[in-house]
Amino acid sequence: MSKVAKYVGLDVHKSTISMAVCEGGALRRPRDGGTFAHDVPTLLRRLERLGEPEHVHVAYEAGPTGYGLCRALRERGYPCIVIAPSKTPIGPADRVKTDRRDAARLARLLRAGELVPVTLPGTEQEALRDLVRAREDAMHAQRRARQQLSSFLLRHGRAWSGKTAWTQAHQAWIRSQRFESEIQRQVLEDYFQETARLDARLAELTRLLEQAAQTLSSHPLFRALQALRGVSTVVAATLVAELGDLRRFRTAPQLMSYVGLVPSERSSGDRTRRGRITKTGNPHLRRVLIQAAWHCHKRPGLSLHMKRRQQGLPPAILDVASKAQKRLHHRYWSLVNRCKTKQVAVVACARELLGFVWAIGQLEPAAT
């Protein structure tokens, strides 16, 4: 078989795969490899015609079909990468988009070395990620159901006068509401039962998440991250599930850029213009980091709960956690005292908190 390197671009969908093949030489155009059913044996038969597996390089964009195709190709010796769609170069004149054109573009960019691959998670890490995102979906569903119930009551002039909603007192107040219409009483009961069901679902997924985090091979990193103030069980599990081994990031700014917490910039010549954060990275990480950064307004100190979380951790990690508390507290109030809004200050602290997460990751890498 030919030992000339072949570069294969795949446009992968739920039921079909479109393939294009490039060979060496910048002037050689990609040739169409056809569109066929999304089936690994069929794809392997087509790749076998191109040459030995080690000489056939394959790439496709990350999408809803996951990483199973990449793992199957790697098991059979094919150098396969899954690339980040947001970092795939697209020309301003590319106004026609088809599956075959997309496959040809991927093959051409793979040959040129212009594609940015994503890091494939291990099986344990991917399982934890699925659990974390299932809990997040349950949380969004709970919030939506609660909003629907509150809107129903408000439409009929029933407004809660207490300070905090969804406490036991608030739920007792909801149960005490009376309507003249039997239909409206049934609607209230349906809304309330749905919120109760989602509360139980979220509590169960949280329990499963805490249980799973204790047994995974990445448990040392999970415990180490909880030394930071604001990094609870859920936040630490999300960081471990979404980031994996933090040693793959050479610098803390690289990790901050990956999460999308760095300012956007449009500079040209002598003019420098910076704007809001890019928000181009992982939204699950941004949410939990900003949630954790709200604790930065508190004075540095150790509560009884934090002492329990830090018990038995190496001194180097405790030193990083102590520095993080002092620096982030000072950073938050220095921004607030400069008339920055609390939201802006918290996002800035979330970015610096991620730097301390990176530092702990260099001391305690996750097992993959």
C-alpha cells in the first residue's frame, strides 16, 4: 500500500458521514470521498483503501455525536483528532456551505496544520461530565418551573411578601392559596408538584455527584481544589469534569482564555481597545467560577467547614489557598472602591481564581 500521507476530513452527522481526502502538495485539491451512512465498519473499509492506518490522518469537528468515532479509529491505529469548530478558519468569501465542502475544507486545513484539536476526555472523566451537566440541566429546569409557578400566582395578585423565596415558609404560603375555580386549583397543584419533583431530582443528582467524585481516579485533584474558598463539591466536580489534567495548559492565561474569561480586544496601530470578556470558552466552567467568586467579598479566614475540607492536604496547596483568599479579597474591594459594579468585580475575581486553580493543578494533576 501507498506510504504517502493522506489527510481525511469528515463531516459527521447523526445518520451520514461526508468524506474528503487530501494528499501531499499545497496545490493538490481535495477529492470527494462520498457520503455514506454513519457506520464505523463502512468508514473503516473506505479508509483501508487509502493506505496503512499510520499514514491516514483523520479529523472531524466536535459535535453532538461525541467522541466514540474518534476512539474507534484510534483503536485501529488511525491518527484521528476532534477539532474545535470555533477555531476552524473560515474565509469571508465562503458563502456556500454543504457537507462535502465542509469535509474538503477540513481535509485541506488538516494538511496545512491549521486545525486546533480538543483534548479527548477519559471514560471516567466523561462519565463525571455527563453527571455534572445532567445536574445543571435539572437546576435550569427547576428554576424555570419555579418561575412559571411564581408568574401564575402573580397574574392573580398573589405576591410573596417575605425576603427569601422557596423556603419552607414560602412553600407553606403557596399551599395556602385558594382559588374559586376548580381548574385554577388544579393548575396550582400541577405547578407545585412539578417544582417538588424537580427539587427531588436535583437533590438526587447532587447526591450522586458527591458519591461519584469520591470514587473517581481524579479524587486527589477534587479534594485539592476544595481548599479554595467558594469551591464547593459541585464547583470542584465541575472543574475536574470539564478540565481534566490541568498540566495540559502551559500557563494560567492560556487556561483563562480557554474558559473565555479574558477581555476581548480590537487593537490596531497605536490604538488599543479592550471590551467585555470573550465568553468563547466553556460556559459550564464560567458559571461555576463566577458563582464561587462571589465569596471574595468576605474577609480572609477559615470557617469550620473549610478547615474540614483542608484537613490532610499538602502544605503547598494550603499555601496557594491562603494566598488566593488574600489576593481575591483585596482585588474585589479595590475594584468596588474604584466605582466598578459588583458584577464586574466578581468576574475579574473569577478570572484570577482560575489562576489559582491552575496553580493547584500543577501540584496535583488529575489521573486520566
